[in-house]
Amino acid sequence: MQKLLLSSVLATTLAFVLGVAAEAQQPKKVYRIGYLTSRTLIRDSARAEVIRLALRELGYTEGQNTATEYRYAEGKLDRLPALAAELVSLKVDVIVAAGGDRVIRAAMNATKTIPIVMTGQGSDPVGAGFVRSLAHPGGDVTGITNLLVRVAVPYVPGERTHGLELKEIQTAAPGLRVTVQPWEVREADDFDRVFAAMGRERPDGLQVLGDR
């Protein structure tokens, strides 16, 4: 449950970055995602798969409107700069820096124009110089941090499935250093009001619960 929640937040951030890119691109463009990690394929397969599934839930399906280029350093950190440069040469639309500070830094050194989404495994991103602040990152780096993630969760009160899922999320949240922000949606007309309010609160991610 913890991995699903964290990857859902990451996928939402990644989908947002791709959505922003889509505003200036043709509607049927296939978006290329660069995936950079210090791990081996086997060690990283579970994380990559969860992110892929979470993206699909948001409408980004591998082989249809997205294509992912994977680069594995296999524990050899000195390979990261070259692998990051490869992804840049392939003109990917976004780079997922799936690892710690060395992975993020390699991606940042390789490009000043391609958006970089970090997965929350590095140190304090402000202290490391990756972003200006958590509220206003600036530059081309965004993503999640292990310091604190605020997740908005719209739910229908009295709906059994929503109640159970919300309880699971709230139980898992402290271990992930996530703050859960539940938002009641009692009827269809509430959505505009709720999303406008969430926009003012500026959560880091959105968790969509199961259908009724």
C-alpha cells in the first residue's frame, strides 16, 4: 500500500508534466519518458512497474501515447552522466530520476531544458540545490521528496469502498511522511468547489479512490 500511494503521487506529478508539454504539442504525440536509475533492471523492476501502472490509470499507456527509454547504471555510479546524456540525445520529453542525489545531479548536468521528475529518494532537495523551495521549485526539477508530501483525497462520505481505501491511506501515510487531506464530495456539483479549494491549498498530489 505504501509503494502504491507514493508511486501514485509520483505518477500524478509526471502526468502533470506531460500534460503541460501537451499544450504546445500535437494531440496524438507519443511522449517519450527517460527513466534513469542507479539500480539494475531486476532490482528496479517493481518500482518501474508500479509507476507504469499508476500512469496508465491517469491515461498514459505504454505503447499507445507513451514510450519509455530505460537506462540502468547497475550500481556503477560513474556511468550515470553518460546514461543521462544518452536520454537527452534521444530527445525525451521528461526524465524520471529514479534514485538518490547522484541520479538527480547527473540528469541536471545533462540538460537545462528537459523537465526532471525526482522520485523522493535523495536528500533535502532545497539543501542539495535541486530546487529553490518546496513550495516554488523553479527551474526544471520537480517531483516528490521524503521530507513531506501532501496528498489530496476526494471521497464520498458513506461510500463503503471509499471509506476503506481512505482508512488504508491514512494508516500508511505516517510511515511515508505523507500528510493526507481528505475532501468530502457529496454530489456531482461539489466537484468544481472541491477542486477549486484543493487548488488554493496546493497539494503535492491527488489520490483517486475506486469507483462507486
